[in-house]
Amino acid sequence: MMNLLRSSAALGAALVLALPSTLPAVDAATVALLMPNPTAVVGLNVESGKSSPFGKFILSRIRNEEQEFEKFIQATGFDPRRDLREVIFASTAGVKDHNGLVIARGAFNPVKILAAARAEGKQVTSHQGVDVIVMDQAVSSKAAGWVALMDGQTVVAGEQPQVRDAIDRAKSGARPDPQLLARINELASRNDAWMFSNNPGRSLTGNMPNRELNGIVNGDLFQSVTQASGGIKFGANVVITGEAVTRSDRDAQALSDVLRFLTGMIQSNRNGPEADRVATWLDSLQTETKDNRFRFTLSVPQVEIEKLFTGGRATVTI
């Protein structure tokens, strides 16, 4: 069953695509499932991307004959290429704390999913009338994972305390925090994929893969960022935007200076086609500082993004 969520999240990340200038709002009931005051929230809008050129390109690279994937579809009745509409991930602390919550919206078949879970030997229980699949306990965690089938449109997954609390919020008729809902919809209305984080330096501390990156994260400049947000919008050009709120005007300017310095280093070293390609992408980088806010925008042709999947070869999507 956990394969369902992994497949859905991975496919959702690949299929966030070009939509109208104003995208649909995230459903208030979905936001109400999130824990209060999340440190980080990431969202993917999948629904309208399946008919876009980039969506067709991604789907063309998922082979139907892959046996495990096909078995999964047959067993659960869920094909993420067809049935997934939206994925939201939220957390209240660092990655290593195992306190994330994943909400997947789409078309689910609870009867087949529960039958598939039982066939795999998973325990099926319930909480407040909601069917729950108990997953294997994480090695570094004391809590088992839960996958809750809220209804035929919503699945919530995470460790038992987080999923239990999400069910309790839904059953109590809890309403989403107005500020959280407004912040999510402000980002979701402009981006196909989006994220925001409060105190990002604190969230990442100790979670970097090596000491050098941990040093950067723990540095004074990075720790000066109190909020960060960003998004990706796909189209003829893939537009990547980001904003950081810092402790002071000086910190915002320092962030801008560091990014421009790193960009300049990359652009001055165009040895080889790959380095030249990245340097060309950075030609479009625009930065802006206003008071204690730093913003950047980067635009990359969609065909260049496709080359990442094809080893540098251009493709024609019909």
C-alpha cells in the first residue's frame, strides 16, 4: 500500500503542468486536515496536466508493460496516471523527526485497496469509522505508519499520531486556519508546484547529507531567513520563483549578493555542453530585494527540462 503513496507522489511531482493563469484553489476541507502551524507545506497540482504537452511526454515514458506497476493497478484499482489530482505534504519539524503528513486527492477504490492490503498481510483497523491500513513500523521511529481512506477521494498517510489527529479534525468539523488557507491558496493560484517554510534553517539543521552543506545551513546568513516560499509553473518556459523573508534589509541584500556571486562563477565556467547549458539557463535569472525580502525568478525553456529525462536529446511531443 505504501507503494501507492510513493507512486502517487513521484508521479505528481512529474506531472505538475501548465494551467490557466489562476489555478484552482486548494479545497478548504483538505487544508483542515493539516496539523496546526506546520513548519513546511509542499503542494502539487496534477489534475489538468495530463493533457498538456509536457504531461504527455512524461506519460509516454511510463511503460504499461512494467509488471509490478501493472500488478499494483490491478490490485488497487488506482492508476496514478489517471486518478491522481493533488498531493500535499506538511511537516512540523525536520525531516528526521518522522512527523510528516501526506494528503492525496483523487479517485480511489477503498474496497479494492483494503483487499489488496489484506492480501499483503497488512493489518486493517479503523478510527472514528475511517478505515486505516497499518504499515510496517519505521526503523528509527516508535510509531507505525497509518494510511487512512477518508473516502473515495482522499487518502491521508503518515505516522499513527499525525493521521489519527487528522481524522479527529475531520470528524469534529474543524475549519482550516484562515491565514494558512490564504497562504496556501496564494501560492497554489500561481504555481503548479509550490512550497513554503517557516524557519527553514531550523527545519534543515542536521539533515544535510554532508558536513559542508550542514555548515552552510547553520551559517549566519541562512539562519537569517525566517520564511521561505517558492513555486514552479510549467509552460513553453518553466518559470521558477522564490522568496525569502529575512531578519533585516541587510540580510536580504546579502542573500542577493551571494546568489549573484555563485551565478557569476557558474557562468564564467562554460567548459563542456552540460556546464554551458546550466550557464545559459542562469542568463534569465532575475533578483530583487525590497526591505527584508529577497525574490528571484528563473525561466527555462520546456524543451530543456525534457532533455533532463532524455540524456540531452531534444524530443517532439505530440
